[in-house]
Amino acid sequence: GWLFRRVMACGRRSRDSKRQVILFILCVCVCQSRAETLRYSLPEEMERDSFVANIAKDLGVPLSQLAARKARVVSEGNEQLFRLNQNTGVLTAKESLDREEICPQSDTCTLVFKIFFENPLQLIRGEVEVRDVNDNSPVFPEKEMVLKILETASPGSRFPLESAQDKDVGSNGLQNYSLGPNPHFSLAVGTGKDGVKYVELVLQSQLDREEQGELNLLLTATDGGSPPRSGTAQVRIVVVDANDNIPVFEREVYEVRLAENSPPEQLVVRVTAADPDEGSYGEVRYAFTQTSERSRQLFQLNPATGEIRVAGNLDFEEAKIHKMVVKATDGGELSAHCKVQVEVLDMNDNAPEIALTSLTASIPEDAPPRTVVALFSVRDRDSGDNGRTECSIDGDLPFSLTPTFDNYYELRTNAALDRERTAEYNITITAMDWGRTRLSSQESIFVQISDVNDNPPEFTQEVYTMAVTENNSPMLRIGSMRAKDADAGKNARVNYALVRQEGKEQSEVSVNAENGDVYILRPLDYEKVRALEVTVRATDGGSPPLSAQAVLRVLVRDENDNAPQVLHPPLDSSAAGELVLRWAPSGYLVAKVVAVDADSGQNAWLSYELAKATEPGLFRVGLHSGEGRTARAVTERDAPWQRLIVLVRDRGQPSRSATATLAVALVDGFSEAHLRVSEEAPAADPDGPLTLYLIASLACVSALFLATAVAAVVMKVWRARRSETENLPTFPPTATESNAGSLPRSYVYDVCFAAGTVNSEFRFLRPLFPCFPAGLPPGPGEQRSSVCSQDVANIGEEGD
């Protein structure tokens, strides 16, 4: 109070510093009661962001807790008028407050707000009284008022004048009227039952139209502000001839009750004034006087009949009572007045309003039941049961409403949540009033359920089987392993990795850590590795992470990358020969070509065919056995020397092949006569050059063979001293595994020269096997011959 008197005293000393004075006028009245209601006072028209109060100081709350507890201010209604600074605890006005705009129909203007705290939840009610400032001058409805007064009017007669309107209240409102100096009239100021001041013109002395037919008076209305404000209007008095009867209303006050939202043109009341005069002096006209502009907009008056009808939309929430004054004037300009008071009845025409105060947009799926999700208030501007409300949630949702106080509700969870089943909820809150015709409104709240890492990754298969063809290119992608995680965000981000096993290295296989693609790092060889099996782990990005495992099997497919290998006859023994008797019948076994293929499947299925022969019709080769047999009986006409080329082919795509060469000598027997060269050879042999080439090749091969044999004997003797066992020749890995064909044998070759022949020829004899001692069985894969190598040597000596 002392501060207020000091500031007002400063304002009286200097009227020009009004705005500066208003900036320092702040009277804070904080009342801490059991209801925790804060009360403050604030003059209107303060500048934007003006200081209202120090909430932290008044509540005794440390500044650090304001931000920690998320303190904020919430005003009633949709418009937020105040702002709370969490750093300083100061409550300020967001905008300049105009009391006449905020509370146009009330002498006192109190704004209600609430201070909202979270963690824990606390709501403190506050009130700010907006004090009136003398910022409005009294204003007359019309700048000029015309009164027609009979010259016969007796002194003391009173004539109502239009009252001035002042939007300010209290001492700042309209206080007094004054009239300029004149000899005939004075003013009478009174106060009605409703507290509204009215003014009347009092006739002091008799008027004389012939002396003065018109008078002009200056009417001044003054308010009680400091400094005071005033408004003026011109009063023109027209003196008329005598009309000894004035209109008379049936009632001084017409009281009417009317429901809000009444339709336009609905009859409100009909006022009637009677005038016993005749002629124009008895004709009465009606008009509004001393009536607010808003009432004139809502109601219309028929000047001839006195009927008052609805012209606008009546709203109980805007104004509950409308007061009007009707003036009845006869043809002689005499008038009378009556009051019309319309009471507006409330109808249920306002739906409840839902104002969201606090909302948690996202809650974790493991949030416990009874977790607060949102805080909101419900307001209905109607009265009685029309303004009584109730709230509910639409649908079967795991949420419930809990009323708190002052029409506030808490939205809480009432069951466990699962984001994998429902990731978000659209919660529709319905507020309904209790009126006869119930009105409702809805507010939708979207609540996101945040993910918790409660689901491990799941592979689509327990075992993934993939295939790759051997001799693949490095870093070849052969497929993908996929694991799904029902969680979201980083909890669903899956990384893949090989599970390392002790003592094993998975250097052939790699798994992309991000997408699970499987790569073969280097070329594989089916002949060495037939299959790979590794374990792959999928781990999500949660904390702690969850994981799952699956088995990856990689099957290596064979490719036809190996050509057949001929084991018999040896490739390095081009002089290998077979002996066939001249009397050999059809189907006689000459030799068997033995070959193997390191591949598998059809890539290793071998077939044999006779590619070239000296006598094409004399020999044939078994397609699958590789056995060379006589296709017909040998005759004397057949050449004694036969050369066979056998083609060995696999069934791969594309197929691979190898060739084996067999030299066959046709002999009559193992005697000297059988080794002589026929002297009846033709003089001109078309194959002479070929024979020459064969002799040169055979000589080279024989020399190489002899050198190899000598080296082998030397090495064998040397190795025999170091080891008791004799090393056997090595073969391809699959040669010993397959059962196709026999192992190579040792051969002895003899070169026979025919005396007296022009062209020497080589005779390729059948392999000569060593003689075995009596009673000693042959070894595996060996055959007994009736002729020993020494017999052949004897035959050679006899031939010489």
C-alpha cells in the first residue's frame, strides 16, 4: 500500500510521466493458504514482458528446482497471458493487458493461472488482479443532443439527458457532470439502483419562445482519475409551443427473460405509451436512449409500434443482462421514458473445451503401469448442469483417466505395453457435459511407444546351405544370411560375424557384417575341399546386446578342370609295344588303356575310342573298359606293324581328353623266323617318311629311356643303402582311389634289323615280363607269360 501511494503521488506531481509511473507500479499480494493460492495485482496497459512477481521467492523454491521440475505457467482458457522464466523465477506478462478488453462487463478483473510442476506433480493456483488505469475518457453517444421543451413547462421540470459512457471502472469511471453557465437550466446528477449515474436537465425559470426560441448548452462529463479525463456534448434546447400532455408508458420497467441463441426477428417485448392529445400531439414515436452500442446491435425497436425484436446473436456467456431505455415522443416533441431489462437464459450451446497441459510424446515399452502420460483440463463456459463435464477414453486401450482437481485429469497407463504389437496409440479423449442436449468434444493424443531391446535376432533358417563351383573368382558372393529383429532403431540393427572355433581358421569364407552377404575369399579346389561348415552369429545393437546363431554350409561343386590321365601305357614310353599272334581270333585282348580323372561325377566318367589305326578295321577299343581287342581274326595280309591311337574323353562340359598310343606287332610265334623281316616288302612304301620319323623318335626315346634306367639303377642302389624299402612310383591322388585299370609294368624292348633290307624298321614286341621262380605267384595286377625275357634274348641271338 505504501508503494502504491508513493507511485500515485509521483503521478500527481508529473502527469507527463504517466507511462514511466505505470512501469514501476507493481503491487504483489502473495497469500499462502492451505489451497496454495498466489494473489497479485497488476495495473493494466503495462508494457510487454512486464514484471508480475518472483514466483521462486514467493513459493520459497530454489531456482535450480524450477528447471529441474519443469515449472511452467498455464492460464485458464486458450490464450496464455503470462510467461515464467525458469532461470530467474520471474513471472511476466506476455502482452500488454487491457482490462476493458479482457473484462468488459465486470468491475473487477481477475486472471487465474496455475503454476505446474513435474516430478513430483504439483499444481499451484494463482490470481492476478488487473487494476484499472484511467486510460479512457467519458464519451457521449452523440456530440449534440436536441431537446424540445414546451414553453409552458413549469420551473422544476426535469428532462433526462443521454448519459456518457466510460469504459473505466471505480474511481476512474464517470463521476460527475457539469453544465455551462446559463439563466434557465441546471443539472441534477443521480445514481440508479444499478449504480449507474444519470443526469437530468432541471428547468430553473420559465421559458419564453418569443423571447428566445433556442438555447445552446455545453454538457461536460468528468471521471475521477488522476489526472481526470472529460468528455463534452452540445445540448440544443428548442422551445416549442404548448403541448399540455406527454406520453405515458404502461410500466416504468419492462422485465423480460429470453433464452440465448434466440432466432432473429423473435419478439422480445412491446412497449406502449399513451398520449391523450389529438392530432400530431397524440402520435407517439419510440426510440432507444441511454442504451449501449452493443444492446443496439442485439435488439431493434420499431419506432411506430414499440416492438423490440432480436437483431443479433444473444450469448449468455458474453452478457447475462441487457438494459435499455426507450423514449416515447409525441408530435409536440414531448417525451417520456421507460426501462427495458432483458435477462438472458443459459442454453447448452457450448461444448466442453479440452486444454492439454502436459504430454509425454514417447514412453518406453517397459514403463510400469500407472505411468503418467498426459495432463489436461476441461472447461465448459455454460452454467449449472450445462457446464458440468465428464471425460472418457474411446476404445479398449491400455490407458485410463484419473481426475485430480479443478477439472484436471491425468492420462495414465493401466497395463503393460509392447511396442512390437502396437508401436503407437491414437488416444481419443471425449469430454461431455450434463446438459439436456448433451454436447461433447474430442481431443486426439498420439503416444509413441519407444523400443526396448527385448527381442533377440532370429535367423530365417537354422541351417543355410549354399553352393559354389570350384575355381571361383576371389571375393565371390554366393548368397546371404538374414536375421530379423522385432525391435526398432539401433536395437534392430543386426551385425553378422563368424564364430571363431579354437584351432580352426575360416579363411575361405567371409560374412558381411552389415547385410549378411556371404563371400568366398579365394578360389576353392573341389579335389581338396568338398564342403565347408561355419557358425555365424547375429548380434543386435541393444545394450546389452542380444544374439542368435545359425550354421552355414558351403558345398563345393566340381568343375571339369582336370583332363584324363593315362596310367597305361605310360606317356613317356612312346616305344611301348604289344605282341599279337598271327592266328589271334576276333576279340583277342591286345592291351588295356588305363586312365583316371581327378574330377568327380560325370566329369570323371571316361570313355575310350579308337582315334586312328594302321588297319582301322582290325582293332576295336571298349567304350568303357579301354580294352583293345581284335575286331576280326588276324590274317596274313595284315601289316606286321600296327599303330593304334586311343582317345580318352570325359563327360564334362566342355569335355577334356587325352590320347594313348599303342604299338602292336603281329608275330607268328616267339622264334627267329617270327622275328625276321619280310623280304617281300613293297619297293615303294607310302609310309616311308613316317617310318623314318618313327625310327628317329624311337631312337631318341630309347636313348632317353636307357639314360633314365641307368640313373634309376644308380639312385636305387644309393637309396638302398639308406633305406630298406624301395620307393614306389607316385600317381595322381585319385589314381589309387579308382579301380579303373592296372598299374604300369616294366617293359623290355628289342630292336631287330633285317639284313639286306633297304629300309630298316622297328618291330614293337609285346611286353616281356620277368620270369618268376617256380611256385611263386604273380603280384597284384601282374600276368604270367609263357615266354621269359631270356627266351626273347635267345631268339634274338639265333636271328643274328
